[in-house]
Amino acid sequence: MIYVRKAEDRGHANHGWLDSWHTFSFANYYDADFMGFSALRVINEDVIDAGQGFGTHPHKDMEILTYVLSGVVEHQDSMGNKEQIPAGEFQIMSAGTGVRHSEYNGSKDQPLHLYQIWIIPDTAGIAPRYEQRRFDDVEGRQLVLSPDAREGSLKVHQDMTLSRWALKKGQQSAIDVDAARRIWIQVVKGDVQVNGQPVTTSDALAIWDESVLSVQADSDAEILLFDLPPV
């Protein structure tokens, strides 16, 4: 079964300094049919004006992943981290027993474009932690998150993996997946077909009861593929 979540059907909030699209219910956007998907709780696509951002605020018992598409994030948190996250890098923070942080656009004249993704952890009350990493720009699938940090991936406290998949125009590939698992594909850029379903930039697909995924790139493209536990 494949369900296409079109980009324009997401929740939308424009706060002037922040233009945000919500895949799942978030803040003032509520849809009982889109409260999350398996362990995914939030996928927000944010564009933040120069010099603006999210002031210091708390989180608890959540795995918070940031993927910067363009611009630079300035991050500061109660663990003592003060970092910059440039385009192409991933940052993960385990809120665990509690953490406070701020995230700002580090540029004075350029917008910041990012995905903010929240993952429900499989264990509550863990010690807060922070990691960020740049992964080489390579064609094909690249492991970004895993529960055991294998193959140089970032650790996530959940039975899931996240792969970044870069495809060239005309490329086709098929992968086996466990039909009992839940798969979420977020299209970062480009035009692709997944098992014949055409999707484009910022669209997504919720997939279950499928054992093979056939992916065809109709343009140069990038997708995020989440392999998640059954509901």
C-alpha cells in the first residue's frame, strides 16, 4: 500500500520570519489523520529569514533531527554545545530527560532552508546528547541514522534507519524491504517514481505491506528513506 502525501496538502503557517510546512499535526495545525507515522512525529520544512530563528525552548524525550538544505544554522543548548550546522549536514539531539536549545539563521542576508524531524524514542529518560555530521556527497544510498551507529551513521534511539538517496536522471533501482515494516519517503528535490507513483520536490509517500520498492528518477533527485517499526 502506498499513500502519497502531496506537498501542497500539508499544514502551512507563515509567521513572516518563518514559512513552515507541517507534514503532521503541529502547533496550530491539527489533522486527526496525520498525527505521525510509526515513530515519526514531526516533519517540518522550514524557511527562516536572515538573522531570525527559534529562541531558547525546552524539549523532553524526543529525538530531534535537523537536515540543512541551504544556509547555516546557529545552535546553542543547555548541554554547552554552541555549533554551526552548514548546508548538507545532519544534526541529531536526544532531548531525553530534558534539554533547552535555540536555533537561528546564522546569515545576515540569506534565508535558511531546513527539515526539522522529530522521532519518538524507544526509551524514555535517556541522557541528553548532541551529534552532527557531514556525509560525503555520493550517488546512491547512504546510511544517516541507525540504532547502532553502523557504517558511520548517527545514532538514534529507535528501531529505525534513515538513508539519504541521491539519484541521477534516468537512474532506476529496486530494493527489498520488509513488508511488516513502515516506510516513509520524503522527496528533498527532483522528480521520482516509486512503484509507479510519481512524486516531486517536498512530496512524501507512506508505504506499508510492500516487499519491493522500485525507484525511478525522472530528474536528478534526492530522497530521504525512513525504515520504521510496525505501528
